[in-house]
Amino acid sequence: MSIKIGDSISAFSLAATSDTTVTEQDLLGKYTVLYFYPKDSTPGCTTEGNDFSELCTQFAEKNCQIFGISMDSMKRHENFKAKQNFAFELISDPDAELCQQFGVYQMKKNFGKEYMGIVRSTFIIDPQGKLVLAWDKVKVKGHAAEVLEALTALQ
């Protein structure tokens, strides 16, 4: 099952950094950027996280929170967030529960080898918990600024 524009987010409850748990209820009342990335501490994922972190204040001014999501463990997430000093929380989705809801857990190819993994994707959820914008197969360079621009156009 993959969520589509206009759909509401299904129930979920996942561990996040800073000893928090994030549920679909935490996405209500403000805009939310959910960006899914393959793996902590890799070059592309580090760049993407830093780009979102640098713009975090501008997102907050638009009543928008940001969550980064991968299948990495909480320990890896805590280390990654601390090392990069991210200004937002990272959600751990070890069983790909949220990844599957958003359709980002897919067959991938790397050097001729096939495996299941996260396709870098970003979603904006509105204050009522409905999906309003989606990007798949994201290219990191300039992406966070593009998401901010799209959020601004929504409001």
C-alpha cells in the first residue's frame, strides 16, 4: 500500500531521537516534512540532513516541522544527529512500517546487485494529516531549498 496525494496518514508509532516517540498525532496542527533517506552517515544522506538542518528555522517560521526517516537503529540515529548537530529529530523505522506506507521501500540495484532499500523521497503533510506534496528519487543538491519553496507556495 502506498499513500497518495490527498490521503490521510495511517496510524504509526515509532522511536525517534531525543528519547521521543512519533505518532501520526504528532503530525497534526502544523505542516510536516518527512524525508526518507537510505543510511545514516553516508555522504548524500549527510548532505541532505545538513541542508534541511540549515533551513530548519525558515521551515519553523512557516509552521512546519521536519523529520528524517531511515531504517537505521536508534543508536546510529543518535550518533548521526549528534555528530551533524541536526536541528530536527530522526525517526527509526527498522521494520519499514512507515517506509511501506509511503512506498519508498523498493527493490534497488547497485553495481548489478539487487536488494531492498529506501528510495530517497520527501513528503509534505498538511496540518490535517493529509499528504499534499511528494518527491521521489530525490537528487540531494538543492532539494531542501526546493521543498521550502514548495511549502511557501502552498501557504
